[in-house]
Amino acid sequence: MTLQRGVELFNQGRYWEAHEAWEQAWVPDRHGPDRGFYKGLIQVAAGCLHHRRRNRRGALNKWRSGIDYLRPYLPRHHGLELGPLMERVEACLATLEAGVWPVEAELPRIEATPGAPARPGASD
């Protein structure tokens, strides 16, 4: 339940709550095979929160870290399309790195894979 709930919160712009939902899934299994997946989602959400709070350095650091953690799970994992999320985060990063602040572009959203398993935690 925490994965899907985190996605819903994230897509509503409730980044702190999404971060907390995903952390609940990550902490008990932080040495398991999905540790980087959850850590990546947590970091991307934290980057969005830093951006909202006008903390440029925090957004840069968290977004960079988040995409690094998520890269091994491309193109999709647990029913989530990671490619579009990564592209959006990378576009925001490129804008920030070019010195444009604040990024006025749309912040990332997470899309579910069509026909994805309804059961949170189910793999592709």
C-alpha cells in the first residue's frame, strides 16, 4: 500500500508525505533488492520539496542522487514507468544547472504502467 499511496501523494504535489510513505517501505528492507528503487523515489520527492522551498542546492543534490538510484530499475519497476519520471527530473536538473532559477517547468509526475499489477510490490 505504501508504494501506491506514495505515488498518489507525489502526483498531488505532497512531496513530504510521499517521501514518508516510501520510507516506510524502504526502512524495513533497506538492504533488500529494492533498496535503490525506494531510495531513488525518496530522493526525487525530497528534490521536489527542496525546489518548492526555493532551495536550489538541495533540489540539485536530491534530484541527482534520485536519478542515480533509479537508473538500474529502468524502464519500469513495480508497475511504475520510470523513464518519463527520469526524463522530467533530468530536464529540471538541466535547467537548474544552466543557472535558471526557479525552474518554472512542470515538476515530475509518476505514471503507472498500463495493465500494471494492482498489487503494490508486484514486479513486472
